Amino acid sequence: MKTYTIKATNGISLNELYKGLNEGAKIVIYGYCISILALTFRLISPPYFIRPGERISKYRLRYNILSLIFGWWGFPWGAYLYCRYDKDQL
């Protein structure tokens, strides 16, 4: 099983992480796809810690652009997965 480190925590302690989650913070992941000819890879980002009031789009945008540039080229699943991930992240 692959493990991930939570991004954008800026070295906060575990208690501060729990406190932030109780105050409305979120931990989110983003799906994206990369295609190479007939191969399409469905991938997920590392988890991001989003503080209350923080704009979620600053993390989401990089994965939407990555899928837009590299994701929809694969046949037959590339365009489908690109549209699916793009719709889910809006």
C-alpha cells in the first residue's frame, strides 16, 4: 500500500492538524490522468491540507492543467477520464 505525506501543512503538529480539521479544514486529493497513445493512467495527487477560508483552486488548477495537456490523448479512455476528472474537480 502506498503512503502519502500530507502537503501544505507547513510543519504543524498532529494536534494542530486535528484542531484545524475540527474548525473546518479539509484534506483533499485530486484525480488526474496521463495518456501515452493507447495507455491511459489514472492517478491521484498527494493529499493537501486546506485550511478554513483557503482557496482550494490553487491546488486543483495544477492537476486540471496536467490532465488537459497530457490526459485526453489516449484512445479510447483518455477523453472520457479527462472529462470525468475535470467535472469532479469543479
